[in-house]
Amino acid sequence: MDYNFEINDFINGYITCALWSSTDDAGDPLDSNYDKSDIEDESLYAMVIDCYNFFRENEAAWIENGHYSSERAGHDFWLTRNRHGAGFWDRDELPEVIGEVLTNNSEGYGEVNLLVGDNGKLFYS
């Protein structure tokens, strides 16, 4: 396993999902007008730290499964921790018990948002 490749895929999946599932004040998905470069530096750092910590604590659960990518796991980490109605628990690629463990571990991180600040940059709160 190439750990750097896997963690980068996880982070990219998380950020991509955050941009896709979050909306601006007009209700438009953030990914229509923003990308990773629009995330304020401290917020991007906080996102990476959350991803790194979750990945380090849980990666064996999906990597050992072999049919579930780290990018998809990053996507599901965002959805699950924010209770979007989809995520680890509903993936056919994961055994039910693993989905439940990853769901519980995700929810332990609490909910976060990606918001447009007054300066036009995206903030993670």
C-alpha cells in the first residue's frame, strides 16, 4: 500500500464532496463556482487534519476490504459526519459491521460546514 497515495485520495474525496454537497447563500452547490483553491488556508489545514486523523484511525477497515477506495471513504466521511443521509452505512462494498463502525467513528468528529465568507473565500466551521 502506498500510504501517501491513499491519504491524498482520501483528502481529495473529502474536499470534493464538501464542495459538491455544500451550497452558497443562493442555494447553488459550491462546486459550481468554487474549488479547492478557494478554501481559506487555515480552513484547508483544518480539513486536512480531520482527514488525516480519521484516516489514521480507520483506514484498515476499508483498505483491507479491497473493494472500497480511499477516495470514496473520504467522500463518505464528509457525508456521514454531517448526517447527509448517505455514507458508510449504506455502501454495498463494505460489510455491514464495518459500515457501522465507520459511521460511529465519523459521527464522533461532529458536524462541520463549508461556508462562503465575506471575503469570498471558503471557511470550514
